[in-house]
Amino acid sequence: MPLPDALLDTEAPHAASPGMLGRAGAAMVTHRKWVFGVWLLALIALGSAAPTVFTSLAGAGWQANGSESVQVRELAQQHFGGNSSAAVQVVVHSDTASIGDAAVQQTLADVAAVFDGDSRFGDVVMPQPGMTISPDSHTGILIAGANASTDEMVKAVDDVKDELTALSTDGIEVYPTGSSALWSDFNVANHDAMIAAELISWPVTLAIMVLAFGSLVAAGLPLLLTVAGLVASAGGLVLLNEVTPISVWAMNFAMMFALALGIDYALFIVARFRDALRHGDPRAAVAETMDTAGKAVVLSGLTVLVSLSAVLLVPAPAVRTMAVGIMMAVTFVLVATMTLLPAVLGALGPKVNAASLPYAKRQHHRSPKFAAWGEVLHKHPWPFAVVSVGILIALALPVLGLKVAMPSITVVPEDAPVRQGYELVQAQFGDGAPGALQIVVPSADAESTAATASTVDGISMVTPPQQAQDGSDYALLQAIPAVDPSDESMGTILQDLRAELPRSALVGGAPAENLDLQQALNDYLPIVIGIILVLGFVLLLVALQAPLIALLGTVVSLLSTAAAFGVAKLIFQDGHGSSLLGFTPQGFLDGWGPVFFFAMIFAIAMDYTVFLLATAKEHYERSGDPKAAQVDGLAHSGRVIFAAAAVMVAVFFTFALSDPLPPKEMGIILGVAVLLDAFLIRLILLPVLLRLSGHGAWWSPAWLRRVLPSISFSH
């Protein structure tokens, strides 16, 4: 039986009473002065803390809580004057003078004076012959113990490193190095890179917004939303840091996601509002918009939050707090989208189209070009399905050979003091000298432990046992590897050392902390992936009430994610295009990438899935016709997905210009993921799957419909 014309006309207004989100949106319009007032007060309160975000947040936290290496660091800090992996090593070198010369001794005394009176530093140990003085006596390492947490030690190095490097003269060089100094220099380089990328991405974003909306006023709304989310997130992270240390990386990722998702959500809402405005007054248009596009935005936001929440299982403070930063940004952007944006749209009304470009006045929400594209896909589904799946599988195959490891010293610029000091130590003391393994053992087992450690393959030297200073029954030994701390064989050396030493001996040090963290990330990766996939499927199932399309939406998101990591393997592990991108490949992907980037990429992929499928379901509910769902779903969401993807790709690829490798990895991997997902998945493969599955895409058994909450996207 043919459907009534009113149902077939997807552009016709609908008289259905607004749902919960529609009523909430209308209330935001009615009480917009209150909404503006509350947001103004919130932004003033949080904004007052926001400027200190990069100086307030923590700098380290790269550890596996509860691991053997963390136990060693805590014992060394407690019983050995802070001579742990977090201690600061100051390299003093002269080409002409020896360590015993008066000028060098004076420089060492000046270095020691920098640490005096600062409670964050423990015992200061001058260079020792046979241990921290080079064979030619031209290089010495002064050690300032760590008397605070790893995060506080990074801040402590931030405070003193300029004073230390200023002690260099024409004949004497001074370089602070060690783990704490590494994170200090890296955080500075990373912060500078993030700010530079943001400065480039904002004007590019505005240009894309103007082209997408054709109106300066409409184009400015996503940026308004983003600024509100950013300011609130920055202030919120500063306040949260007073309760628990938050990694400075949390703000970096929050900046990126607030910009990307804020624009995504605003695009979807504003585009729908401009269409609904043709059917009624601004308040009714807001109600219709929030009842349709608003539901998709809420679902998208929940999907992002759920994906990132799985990362909180990983027992690494830095990784957890990065997830917290993004979740906070997404939450603020989502709240602003559901409260501030409707109030602004209601206040603007038809003025949302002010300052329009000529072509925009002829632009409709239903794109004829994407409708035509939908017709092409409907007529010829198989060729497009085979080609898109073939490309994605081909790109995903390299992921089978992906290697991961924690970043090496090459992640900081060549002129960074920590890298200069590191390379000087290697040149004077041996490749493994910057990454000494520390062994804490009961005093009774110290001599036998030293003898055994010296026989382990890959250990070039073991220092004599050092007794605990507080009288406790512990001894500390340093085992110097024969290879660079980031060498692939370090894992085997650590494993052999732990296997052959007495059970009472604990092995740690900076290389061991990296390897223990890498092992924890590897162990939790399948758990995180499993949770994200299951929860992503459940959210789609609840929203769409259709198990087949919810499953297909989840699987294709996984496919695009695998393809993005395959490309990452080719670029960052194998080095393809490295000269063009301006970096030296490490031979692996940074170890935190798979866990964290999987959550981020999958969240973004599901973002587009929700936009497309929610729109398609809206048209299926209206017409009962799977072709209308596929073609009109693409016609009404294609332009938004295209514009949102263009913005995200532009935002992410600006980070490819960064000098530090991790932001470059992040930008390129996320940019490639969005590129593949938006164009091969959302604009080709998923519409083709809707075409091939027909009514089955939207079928749901009666028992499931009774169990699931009733959610409708039609208005």
C-alpha cells in the first residue's frame, strides 16, 4: 500500500509535539538570558584559572602503577637520598680542562648551589671516579636526588634548568639530563608545537566553515562553541589538578578534540536549524532541531565518552589523564551544544543567515549533489563496496607487522639541553650509560646479586653495592647496559636480569619503567578494544533499535581504524614519506599509540556513523522505504559529514608540521583516520551496506523492541 504523500515529502513540516530534547531546546530559547548569564559566570570562573593550564598541569606520569620498576624508584627515593630514575643528572664537560681543575670544580659547586634550599631535590652527589667521571676525566655527572613525585620533579627541572644551562662558559658545558629533564624539555617542545598548530588550524577552520555554511554568522557559531568548551575545559583541568595530578598532555588533546567535535556538533545542529527555520518561528525551529539532530549529537557525545572511558582501565597516570582531558572537553562541548547553542540560535533566528555569500541563498539542507551520489550508490552498490573494502583491507594489512615501544631521546629537538647531555654521556661513558638499570636488594644478597648481574648478556658494568643511608637493610646497584636504552634488545636484557637475579632483587631504572609501561599497555590493549567495540555496538543498538545496522556500523568503524594504523606503520615504522614530513623514523610506533589512538579514532568514526545513520533512520521512520533512508540520509547528512571531515583533517594535519615526533604521529594518524573514515566508509561503504541490506538494516525483533527504550529521530 503506497504511503501518504505527506510522509514521502521529507521537506514538509511535521506537527508532532516536541520530545524531551525538543522541549529542552525550546526552554533554552525562552530563558536564553538565564542561559547566557549562567554560561558567562561559568566561563569567568573557569576562565580565571585557564591561563595557567600549561604551567599548572603535571609533566610526567609515564609509568605502570604497581610495577616492579616503580617499586624500585620509590625504594631508591626513600632510602638512597633520592638517587632514583627521577633524579636530575647534570653533565659538566670541558674539551680542555679535566674534572679536577679549579674552573670545573667551581662550576660543579655552582651547579650544586642551584639545588640548595629546594626541598624537591634530595642529596647532591658530586662526580665519582670510576662511576660518573669519564675515562679521560673531561666529563663528570653530578646527581641531584629526587625528593618529590615524578610530576613535581619535572616542574622542579622546569624551574632550574635555565639557571643550570646559564652556568655554561666558553670552555665548560653544562647540560641537565635524565628522565625528569627529558619530560621537561619534551613538554616545552610539545607545547610550542601544539600552539603553533592551533594558530594555523583556526584560520583554516574558519575558511572551511564559511565555505560550508556560506554565512559569516553561521560559520562563527561553531567557533563560539569551541571557545566556550576550550575555556571551560582548561579551567576545569586546572581545578582537577588540585585534587589529582593531570598530565599536560590532557590539555593538548582537549584543545584538539574541543575544536574538532565542537565544530562537528555545531555543523549538524546549525545546518538542521537553518532548514527548520523555513517552517516556523525560531523557537519551533530549535525544538525541531534538538528533537532530530540534537539526539544524534547526544548519542555521538556519549559514544566518544564511552570509548575514552575504557582507556581509564590502563594503570598509567599519563594515559588516564589524557583520556580525562578529552572527556572533560567533550562534556563541556556537549553541554554547550545542548544549552548555549540553542539559546544563541533562538536569539539570532533568521539572522543566522546574515552576511551570506551569494551561493548560500540558493542552498538547501537536502543537497542535490549528495542525493545524486546516493542514487549512484543505490544503482551500482557492488563495485563501490568491493573497491572501498579492498582499499581499506590493503591499507590495514601492514598493521600485522606493527611494532611499538616507548619514545626514544629523538622525540626532543637536537638542540634541547637534555638531548645534548644524553649524547655527551653516551660518547664519554658508552651507549647504555644514560639508561642505567637500578637494582635494589637486601644487603645480605648484595654481593651475590652484583656478581650475577655482571654475567648477564648485555650488561657492560655493575657498580659496587651502595648501602642505604637511613640504616635500612637495602643496597643499591647500577647495572649499565651495553646498548642504547631504546634499543630493541633492552627488553631481553631486562627479562634475563630479572630471571637470573635472586628473588629478593628488584630491577628498575628509566629503561625498565618504559618497558614495564609498554607491557602494561600491551596487556590492556585487547581489553580496551573489546570494551570499546561492545559498548559502541550497544549504544548504536539502543539509538537505532536495529541490530544489523548497529553491528555493521561498529564493524566498518573497526575497519577504518585498522587501516589508519596500517598507514601509521608504513610512515612511522618503515619511514615512507619521512623525509617529506621532516622526521627520522624510530622503527616503531610510540607505545601509547595503539591504546589511546584506537579509542580516539573509533570515537571519531562512530561520530560520523551516528550522524549518517541517525539521519537515515529519520527518513526510514517517515517513509518506510529503505531507498529513501539511504538516498535522503546521504542527501541530508553528506554535506555536513564532508565539511566536518574537512575541518578535522585540516586540524589534525596541522600537527604534521610539528618538530616533536609524538604530536606529528598524533596529527597524521588521526588525520588519515578521518580521511579514510569519512570518505571511504561514511560516504561510500555504509550507504552501500544500507542499500544491500534493505529493510533488514532497520529490522528489529519484537522482544528487543520491548526491551530497548523507544527512541525516534523523526519529527
